[in-house]
Amino acid sequence: MKNLIKALKRCAVAGAAALAVISLQPLSTAQAAPAPVVGGTRAAQGEFPFMVRLSMGCGGALYTQQIVLTAAHCVGSTGNNTGITATAGVVDLQSTSGRVQVRSTKVYRAPGYNGTGKDWALIKLAQPINLPTLKIATTTQYNSGTFTVAGWGAAREGGAQQRYMLKATVPFVSDSVCRSYDQYEGLVPAEEICAGYAAGGVDTCQGDSGGPMFRRDGAGAWIQVGIVSWGIGCAQPEAPGVYSEVSTFASAIASAAATL
């Protein structure tokens, strides 16, 4: 997939064969990946209660108890939309214990989204989900260090979607290093942030699009700094994951949420 088009989005549409993905890869060649599998290890029940699985084959996070923050490339145009089902409350998508499923009512897609940058969207739900939400970064203060990603996407490039939520940790990659990699020259520094290992081996994959990239803030609480957007393949060397830089769009996200 390294020689395919630059912007391989990371969403897995139900019924499609090979769809978009998420990626979390390189930093520097001196760093070794902590696990040899895409997606890492299985998340514990309740570990990331804000995580949402969307029926079109994407991930998301509860921005409020009635609004999901996801990627623009996962949804259609802004407007009424009752065709999306959000599943929350479980790490095992087949479990009925604690599982909550709610239909959408509206979608808000980032104005001006054209496939490059601005990859965020909001989904209004028919009713609130009584689970913790994930706050978003409003400054670049947390755009560094080590991040956590989680989702139900493929555990290997081109593989099947997962029944259980998987999690992984990946390090920040600077804009200059990220843009130096093959097919990453189109990175939009003001709107996107890279993360991953230069050696590859740990990454998110098809079906993780729209999910959050997050870390602990100064008080030890989870805070979202990125949204899974695109990458080249899954867990390949020198092919970091690219995420929408949440802090850049924090004000626009808040304003849009107020209109839903």
C-alpha cells in the first residue's frame, strides 16, 4: 500500500472489501515498537468508556453524552441523518451486557472539507448515552509525548474488523519528520498531527477512522488531541498515522455542537 495514493483514509464501510484506516507509526529509528501487532492489546471493559463504534465502519468518542466526535470522511454532508447507529458501553461488540445502541438524528461535517485536512465531524444522537465523555484539547499543550489509540478496526493490514476493542500507545512525530517520509509531503501542519514508530509494528488500521487519539492531561484525566484520519498502509515502517489536530478545531467544534 506504500505505493498507492497518499491519503488512505481509515474507515471501514460495512460490506466493502478494502477501506480506509487509521495509522499510528514512526517517530525516530532509534525507537523500537513496544508490540509486534497492529492495534496492540485488548482493552478492558470500562477502560475507555467514551469510545463509540459507528455502523458505517468508523470509530468516534462522546464529545457530549448526545454528540459523537468523528472524522469528516466517515460521514456525508451536513444535515438530518437517521442512518447511523452508535454502539457504546462495551469492548465486546457482541456482548449485550451494558451495550447501548442509539440512532443518529443529524450530522455536521466540517465546512470546507475536501479530503485534505479539516477531517472532523459531529453526529447528534436521538438520545443521550449515560457514559463519561472525552474532553478535547483547546491548545497545543498536549500535542507531544505518548498517545493512546483504541478501536475495533483490523488487527492487520487488509484484515477483518475486530469483535473486541484493541488499544495501543504511539509517540508523537514532528511535522518535519513526518513530511520527510514518502507520500507524506501533503501533510497539513496546522491541521494534522502525526504519531507512530519509525520501525512500524504498532498501528491502527481499517475501521479505526474517526476514533480518538488521546493522552493524560496535567490532572491525570484523558484528553483528546487527535482524530484518526489517514496513513499509508497499517504499521509499516516510516509510515506514521496522521490525525486531525483537535486543538486547531476546538472552537469550531464547540460552535457546531451548540447548533445541533
